[in-house]
Amino acid sequence: MIVTTTQTRGGFDNSLSLIKNFFLSLFKNSSCSLQNSQAKKIEKTSQSTAVITKDKKYLDQYYALRQGICKEENGWETYDGSENHFDKNGDIIVILDANKKVVGGARFMISDSSEYLYSEIPNSEFTYKNVFSKIGIDSKSFKFAEISSFVIESSFRDRSGTEVMLQSLIKKALSHNCKYIVGISSMARCRNYKIVFNKLGYELKIVKEFLWMKRDIYNYVETFLMIVKI
């Protein structure tokens, strides 16, 4: 009886050992997968660059990407993503991947570069200076910058591309002595900007009390003014 009990105990211990080794192996493989995933994310972030460009090669890629995302993905059927006079009066900043392919970009305009910036509605209450006055900001004494027409490929929507773009945009705005960066976007996009700007050390205010004009070109989506003091 004693011998039998010992053999049974030994078999039980072997089973426990096999189970333990199985879970250790599973944990090790999961840790390796997580580390590899994090490494790829870090690599993608470090290899993304943002540049303000006049290079036709990059501009054409950006306009094509803008057209594809806005018209096909967003469903803005009447949207035209080709170059317009706002693009010519401002600057285009593009996000490049490791292979120098454009994976994102936006338009950047200074308040004194045009009578009206891209998102403003001429001869209406939907102008930046009008809203500034409503919320107690005197815009006569300073310049500000507008970001608009921002698009980015789905594989780069982990905010890494947005971060490198905003870093370049802030630097450019400061070089023009701008006091604020503004833009008009959906609430979801505004919140995404807010997260990235906060990470960079800047506070973004979403002006929720003033709904921007709904436009048919954007399928009447609700949009809001966002303001960042730099």
C-alpha cells in the first residue's frame, strides 16, 4: 500500500510540473509578443517625420490621400481634395513614414495670410475673431494659426503621427509670433487633438457653447472651435 501511494504521489507531482511548465511557456510567449508589439510601435513613432513642404511629389501624395479619406472613407461625396487657393496661401505639412511615403498631413495658415482662413464663413458670425470676442479674447493684438484638412492613414492613427506633426506645427506658429493655434473639427477629433496637445504640454479648449455652422459638404456633422494657447 505504501509503495502504491508513493507512485500515485509521484504521478501527481509530474502532472503539476507539466501544468506549471505549460503556463510558464504561455506567459513567456505572451510577454515576447507584447514586447515585439511595443517595439514595433516605438519604431513606427521614431521613424515618422513631419515636414513643411513645397515638393510637388509630397503635395500630390497628400492631396490624393486627402481626397481618398474625405470622400471615400468619410463619405463626403461633394468634397474635392485637390489643391485650392487656401493650400497656396498657407503651408502643407506632411507626415512621412520610414520609406518617405506621405501617410498624413494638414494645411497650416497664419491669420494675416488671407482675409478669411479655411474654416471661416465670409460675412457671417462664423469667424475666429468673432468667437474670440464672444469668449473674451482680444484678437486685434496678436496673430494666430489655423490647422485644417488633417488626414492620416488608419495604420498611423495611434496618435504618433499626429504628435510629430503638431510638434512641427507649434514650432512654425511660434516662429511667426502666433499666440494661439485654432481649428474647427468634430467633437471626437477635438478630443483627440486635446490628448496630444496635453502630452506636448499645451492646454486645448473646446468651445462647446458655440456650435460652428453645419455644412452640407461635411454631411452636416456638428463641429466646434478648438483653441490652444502657445
